[in-house]
Amino acid sequence: MSSELLDTAGTLLRKLRSSYDELAVMINGIDSVMVKIVNNNVALKYSRKSYNVGLYLVKGRKVLILESSTSDLNQLSRAADDISKYVHIIEESELYAPLPEPRQVKPLGNLVDSNVVKYMSEPAKLCEVLINSAVNEGGERVSGILSLGVRSKALVSSNGFEGFEVGSEVSTYLRVFKGDYSGHWAYGSRFLDLKSIEDVGRTAAQYASYAKGFVDIPPGRYDVILSPLVVGNLMELVVSMTSAFNVLAGFSMFISKSLGDVVATDKLTLADVPRDVELSGSTSFDDEGVETYNKELISRGSLKTLLHNSKTARKFNTVSTGNAGWITPRPWNIAVTPGDSNIDEMVREVRNGLLISNNWYTRLQNYVEGAFSTVSRDAVLVIRDGEVVGNARRVRIADNLSRLLSNIWLVGRKCYLIKWWEVEVPSKVPYILVKDLNITKPFE
């Protein structure tokens, strides 16, 4: 497969080489299976094989980017030729920087799990594991998604870089209902771990079964335990704001911060970890062919680095961090350094608060201030004097990310591998207890 994709990319590069000063060709391939579970049964199986081709084209300091899902090289070549006719009306890029000179990249090793490949032909067996683990824990109705796949990428550039990677991935989430209550859990990794698959069903069912009786929660400030699903969702927002492009564009609460400034409690260390092979975003090179490395973005509460490609690095007078995006630097995987607490200790610490197990509809109202809101979904456990006393109905966190980061009180010692539709960047995150979060009702 590596020679096929690289040959295809190389052929396209040679066809276009004479028309542009610099260019790069990226081909991403996906061979995947998705299974939908509805009411304890497999309702739909969907298989997909596709390729996406990206072209990075430079004439002078003018940059053009073309993406297509076609596999017809002649069609792509014609589209690139057509675009070249309009280069004269395109403005020069304010962030232009030449493609980096190629250097040797240390590979990550074998990223393909044979078990993932095996279950792609028989995913119903894994669905049975998910369903049975939830039902055995007391769940009545089970719905969710299981995805298995193998992704490949090939990158060639006019300055001589040539790279290829292929890796497997598995992700799943399950919503479990018991009476009027529901629980939810998710998992994502490069490698298939049957215990983690079972834990998805088991944990979701435990949340659906744990606390009976609804308790009214008036708006106000509460101490809140955030589950790894919620932590993954919110830390994805925080990490996106460390992209140097977002800082330049005004879409970051770090716009007025300098490296070394305190932006969180010293209990938080947050990192981009592209070389953590457990997580499915792991990669040895970025979209410019720069070698990746693990890096702390917030280190014990202090802003340590921003994410850069070659363009933003030139603007900031620094070097690429191996996080290109041809336009926007981005994280590959997110990790929070574990603390020393377990979930029971966190619950005992709370006098008047909540445990929010899941969230969605996260929105930023003000990027510079970090003002955001997010709505709970599924179990919201009410905690009083260190004891769970019932379930709250749906609530909204309406606060700002700066205050949230500064009010982190306890960090869990166990991290969970999370990836699902509300946590798009693969994340390794724990439970976190945050003091004094503003809670409202969803309709307010």
C-alpha cells in the first residue's frame, strides 16, 4: 500500500511541478466499518473505502490549497491547471514561509493492530460484547456506535520529502437507559482492548443505574466533578486556543498572554502527544514533513508553548512544533497529566456539587475571554456532604475557560482513552474536580 500511495502522489507531483514554485501532495486513505446499535440490536453496518487528495501549491508568495475525494489523477491535474490561471488575482499570503527542508523522521513503529483488522470482518461480535456488558450491569436499552478502520497517509513535496504511515483505529460510544435514567461512555484507541470495550457498556450502565430520584438544582455556583468525556471536550477547546494561527486571528484566550504566564492552577499539565501510539492521532510527521514530538502546552499551570507550523513559526520568530496543517497548526493527541486522586476521594471532597458525566452543545460566546457554555447529557449526579443523593435534570455550565482552569482542585490518577463525536481529537484524560463553576438551566 505504501508504494501505491507514494507512487500516486509522486506522479501527481511530477505533473504539476513545472507550474508552481513549491508544491506538496497529501493522500489520505480510509478503509472503515461502522456499526450502529439501536435498542440492543445491530441496526446498520456501513463499510467505506475512500481517498482524499490534498494539493499545496505556491507561486511566488501566493498559496493555493485544493482538496478532492476523487481518485482520478487527470481530473486533479486539470483542476490544478485551471486554478493556475487565476494565480495573478490572488493576494500574497501574509504568513508565507517556504516548505521546510526535509530531515530524517523517526517512525513510530507498527501502528496496525491485527485484532482491529480481524474484527472489521466480524464487528457484530464486538457489538455483542458492548451490549452484554451493559445489560449484565443492569441496563435495559442500549444504543451507540462502533467504528473500526485502517487509515493511511502519504506525503511528498517538491523539496524532496517523502513519507508514509498506516495505522488502525477503534472508537465506540454507548448510551444505556434504565427507566427514566441514562448513562454514556466512550473509548478510542489505535489498538483493540476487549476490557476497555466492556468498560464502555459497563460504565454507561452504572451511570444509568447509580442514583435514583431527581433533585432540583437552582442556578448558582457549584463544585463540579467533570468526567473524562467532559474533560476531553473542554480541553480540546483549550488546546485549539494554543494554535498560533488562532492567537493571530483573535480566536484565543491566550492572545494577551506570554509564554511563562500562569493560566491555570499548578495541578494542570496539558500536552499534545503525537507520539503516544495508544491514541489514534499519533503520527511521526506533520503536513509539512516536519517530525513530530510530544510537548507540554500548559505545564503545571504555566503557558509553555504554542502550536506552530512553518508559517506561524516565522511570524513568531520561532520554529515549527511539528503541528502543521497547511494553514492552521493543530494538535494530534491531547493528554492531561494524571494527579493523585480517585473518583471516591473527589466525591467525598464535595459539600454541595455535581458530577457531570457527559456534555454536548459546547459553544464559545467570546474567544478572547474564553466565555463558553455546554449542556449536560445523561447522568448528572447531585452530591451533598460527600454523598450522592440523586440525579439532577439537565443543566448548563455557563462560565469561562480561564476561571475553570484556575479552579481545578483535584485531578484523577487514572486516565481514560476517549474519542467520539464530542471529543474529535483523541484524548487521554482523567476525572477533574473544579471548584465554583457557574451552573444554570439549559433554557436560560
